[in-house]
Amino acid sequence: MSTITLALEQAITSLITEGKEPSVALIKARLTEPLPMPLIIKALQAWKKNAKIPKIERTEPSISNEERIKQLEQQVADLTARLTQLENVSN
């Protein structure tokens, strides 16, 4: 089970143990690391529907930010060269 799913389950279980009705705000307050609100809402809705939390996994970016910046810089350079060519042809 993923750590996100486990954290959400623990938050909901602790609230139920204390006799409190789980809500988005109470779950968010119980989490040790911040999660996006849509994930908390989705988990709460699933729990209310069938007393289960869906498996939620954190996806890692496939490339680093530095690599992505290099790719974007290259794309800007290529587009600038093409624009210059087009401007020279039309003049």
C-alpha cells in the first residue's frame, strides 16, 4: 500500500476512533505531509461510499527539472532560428 493511501487511512481511522465524523478539514489536519485537496476529497468520498480508500500513488517526473529546462531552452532557440528565417524570406 502506498504511503499516501496509508496516511489517509490512518487519519480517517484516528478520527473514527475518537468518535468524530471524518471531513476534508479534519483529515487534512491529521496528515503529516500536505496533500492536494482533490486527493483528500476523493479519498473521503470513496470511504463514505464503501469504507475503503482507493490506492493513491505518487508519480515521479520522468525527467529532472534541469533536463526539462535544457529541452525548453533548445526549443526556444530552434523556434527563434525558424522565426529569423521566416522574417528573412518575407523581406
